[in-house]
Amino acid sequence: MTIAERLERLWSTKLGYVLVAIGTLSVLGIWSRRQTYPNYDTFYTLLWGQELANGHLPDYGVFRPPTPHPLATFVGWLAAPFGTSSDRLIILASLLLFLGLLIIVFRFTQRLLGSFVALIAVVVLLTRTDLDLLALRGMFDLPFYVLVFGAAALELRRPRIGWPVLLLFAIAGLLRPEAWLLAGVYWLYLIPGTPRAVLARYLLLVLAAPLIWLACDWIVQGQPLYSLTETRDVAGQFGRNRGLIAAIKLIPDNVSGNDKVVTDGVGGMGLVLAILLLRRRAWLPVALGGLGVLTFLLIAAAGLSVIPRYLTIPSMLLSLSVAVALGGWTVARERWLRNVAVGVAVLSVALIVWRVPAYHRDVSTLNAQAGFVAEQHHDLLDVLDDPRVVPLMQTCWPIVTPTHSAIPVIRYQTGLPKQAVVASIQQHKPPAHGLLLISRTFQFEPKVARKSIGTGGSASAKWWSNVVLPGYEKVAQVGRWAAYANCTQTGTSGP
């Protein structure tokens, strides 16, 4: 019996169910003890869901809006009945989805290279603190990855399965447009040997997501291409539209996740080894990664945001290749290939051991980020709930925040309309009245703030951002946040 066969027999026991049960309990423990909250995009999704639940179309006309994703907005609508508890429920769902992603990745890798390599792949993904943070902040990228790898696992289980894969791509296409390309390429792949009538029905699934997205933009904004044009404008404001050449240069850094040496170096060796081991069966993961890179370049060419998240699929495949580098020797049949795989494993272990301090720093940084989010969020809510501040929020406008990132949180918690809460970067001059929310967290460099004066540019601050202005008096302070008010002038009232 080979090493791989012995490992498969071990896995065929109840071990898998035990690990899933441990994972579920771990998720519940993390959710109850680690008080994290959604990010900027997800809070706006919850706001738009509340507006839908109240019988209104979602209002995308806010300052620096995130891209509206139809499925995410639908989830926000489903969460609306839970009120201001929905933010934490979204985090719980996100953590469970992360567990689901690990299970799907295990099955995907297991069907290619066996249980041992698949188990290593799960461990490698757990070291990816960038993915951990997606789960802890309830970002809608995570269900997209679940759907894409779920589709790939289905295709591995039954090649040319057809509509189930296209259905998952269609759902994923309501979260991120990259799935449109995946669905289109898969449809082309199905053409040989598929009856025309079946292909016609499949084409409806390919076109469903982009048509629904265009229809949503048309209904809400009267512009079918609103998401494209608005996303491009916001990318320009933040300086994220780097162009095609710059995007190509960024690929090695963006695809590396939180460790360039391991993901690019060890993963690169594992990728070559995987191709040698799988041969013709390697086409699916290689095609999936290649299409991910192509989509990233198309996004850059369209003038949209060039950010690392858009290379996560290829990056995750490289992480799976790290598992191949470590465990590929267990499935190598030819003697020469087994010797090569053992050499790759030894070198990979040496590199990973050398990088152990970096992993420790990554985990420490993740814990610090999670702790910061919780503290910052709780302090802000406590200030908003202070009995001296509550009446002012209804009568003393505008409520000015240091950055636009706090706006959806405040609106979600208070139910205030968008005209009540503004970021200092939106203002042409320092406010003469209203309510100032000041945070010790945001410390803007004067030079950076001065550059944005009168330009409407991409800087995140003006000179009066997060500054106590003359005439304002302190009302309350909790931890990092404080409220200052000047409600004596005419025209300072709210509704």
C-alpha cells in the first residue's frame, strides 16, 4: 500500500466529520469572542437593504459609494428585519462561509491530488491573514470565492457537467463581474458535443448575471452602466486606476497575499510540480488562474480599481500549489518525479521555517486589526448613544466626520438621512456650525491635507479634518471618539 493510499484510508474514517465539527465550534467561538464588524462596502449594503425593506429604491447617490452588487444588496434586504443586529449576523455568516470555503477547497484539491495534499492546502489557507480578514469584516468577496471554487469542484467531480457550474457562475456574477468571463469561457468549452438546443438554454445562464446587473442599475439610477462608470470615477479619486502596464508590474506583489516568498516562491515550485503530477488534469486549475489574471488586466484596462483582491483567485491557487510543494511526493508515481518532489518538499519546508517569524507578525497584525475595529466601533457607538449627543443628532446638522468611512456606520446605527452626515473632504470650507465627531485614530499630515484644498482630489483630508474648530464645545468623549457642537447659528437645525 502506497503512502497516499494509507492516508486516504485514514481520511475515509470519521476524521473529516470531526474536523468539520471542530471548525464549526471554532467559528462560533471566534464570532462570540472577537467583536469585529463589517467594512465600508458591507455597511452601505446593509443601508441599501434597509431602504429596500422600507419600500424605497436603494440610494446610490452618496459620497464615494462602493460598487453596488445586486446579490449583496439582496442579502442586505434579507438582513433588514434584524435591525442593527444584522451587522454581527453578517459577520457570523461570513465566518461560516469561510469554513465552507475551506471545505470546498479541500474537496477541490482532494479530487486532484488526494486527501493529504488537500489537508495541507487547508492549513496553508488558514495562514493567509488577508483571507482571514475578509471573513472577519464580512466582505462579499468571500461568497464569490466559495461559488467559483464550488463550480470548479463540481466540474472536477463530473467533467462537462454543464448547467450546475453555469448556475454557480451566474450567482457569482451578481457579486463580481469576473464571473461573467468564467461563465462565457466555460460555455465555449461546452460547445463541442453539446446539442444546440442545450447550448441555447445554457447561454441564458451565461447572460443572466450581466443582464440582471444592468437592469438593477437602470431601475435604481436610470443608467444601465452606472456601476461601471461610478466605479471608474471613484477609482480615479483614490488613484487606484493604474493602467494596464502598471497592473502587469503589480501582479507578482498582488498575487502573493501576505507572504511573497512562500506564495510566489514555494507556490511557484508547487505549480510546476502540480503540472508534472497532473499533466492533462492540470488544465482546470491552470485555466482558472489564467482567467483570473486576464480579468485583473481587463479591469485595469477599463480604468477600474487595481487592487490585490482582484487577484485572489490566482493567489489562492498559488497557495494550493504550496501544499503541492509540501506534499506532492506522496502522490508521485515515477521514481524520478518522486525524487524531484522530495527535493521540492525539503526546500519548501526550509523556506517556510525561515518565514515562521513573518507568520507570527501576520497573526499579531490580524489580531491588532480586529481589536482596533472592535474598539473603534464600540467607542463611536457609545458616543452616538450618549444622552447629551442623541438630541443634537436630530437638531444640529451637519454632523461632520473625519473621513467618509464612518458615514455608513453612523447612518446604519442612527437612521439619519445622507444629508445629515458629511465627511470633511466633502466640504469647501470649514463648517461654521453643527456637530463635529473627532477621533484620536485619524492623524492627518498637514502637507497631505493642504494638497487637497480646493482640488476635490483623492486626498482623504483637508486641513480642518479631525480638528476642533473655534466656537465648538466638547459635548462627550468615549475612548477614541469625542463629539463637539456649535448649534447657536441660524440654519443649524436638522429635519
